[in-house]
Amino acid sequence: MSQHEPNHQMYERERIVLEIINNNSELHHNALLKLIVPEFMAKTTFEKTRDSLLEKQSISVISKGNMKFYVLSENYEHKSYQHIEQTTNTFFHDLKLKIKRLDEDFSHKDIDEKIIVANTLLQNLLQTDNGFTVLDSVKDPKKTLYRDEHLMIQQLVHKVIEIIRNDKDSEIVYPSIVSYLGVLLPQNSNTV
């Protein structure tokens, strides 16, 4: 499975845990564990799924005595958009710094490193642009609120491609990058 394909098992597990928590909010951790394990997943899988949901702030923990109860987080939608905005902005600024350093570092890498670094940067730029697109959509679908960020990402993609084009190994690196970009771009609308 490509890293760009959604992990359907993970989503299914999260959905199961969320549904069971929502329908059984009176159950403490051990009772919830008995309800989920082994019918739906293994104990360690449940713990990883629970930890992922806690990290995403999809669920919260309420302690009563020495027992833990899980509940769906209040105002999750608002919190999730704040998290997307914070993560996207942080990632965006980190990428700008990495690409600034790329100008000096790229020529000193071996060919495999060049391909990996360029592919990773381009993938991260496109994912960051997607983050800003999601934020534009939920905040005001009729306006592009992150116009400057979208434009900067476009310029950063151009800069990465120019660094590759001007590199001594561009005949080998450039085709690999274009091939990889093909995986990230729309393929066939009939696959949904």
C-alpha cells in the first residue's frame, strides 16, 4: 500500500472505538477494554487507537477515583480546525527554512539522497497546501483566505524544481522527481 492511500483499517478501528465510547460513556477503561478486545481488535491495537484518538483530541479522559472514563471531546470540530491550522502553519514555516538550506546542501548529497530529499519536500509542500485548502474551505468557501501561503508554496515548489534542474545530477534526479509527482497528482476519477 502506498503511503498516500488512506489506512482504512486505522479509520475503521477509530470508528469502532468512537462508537463504543459514545454508546457506553458509563464504562470505565477495563470494562471498555472487555467490550472491544478481542471481538474488534487486540489489546495493543486498542491502546494505540485510543492513544491516537487522545492525541487528536477526538476523545478525552475523565478520572473518577482510580478509574478512567473516555468521552467524546466537546467542541471537537473547532479544536480539530485549530489543530489543523497550527500544524499546517508550523509545517509551512519549517518547510520554508528547509528549502532555504537546500540551496546550499543539495549539491553535496549523493543521488539517492537528492531524490529522497526532493520527493519528501515536494510531498510535504503539497500536503501543506492541502492543509491551507481545507482551512480555506471550512472558514469561508467563497474566499481564499490563505492566498499568500498558497502563492508561497507555489514559489517553493518552483524553487525545489529549479534546484534540481540546475544540479549536476539533474538528468537522473529530475526524471525520478517527475515520476514521483505522478503518484501525488490526480490519476483517475473513476477510482472513488
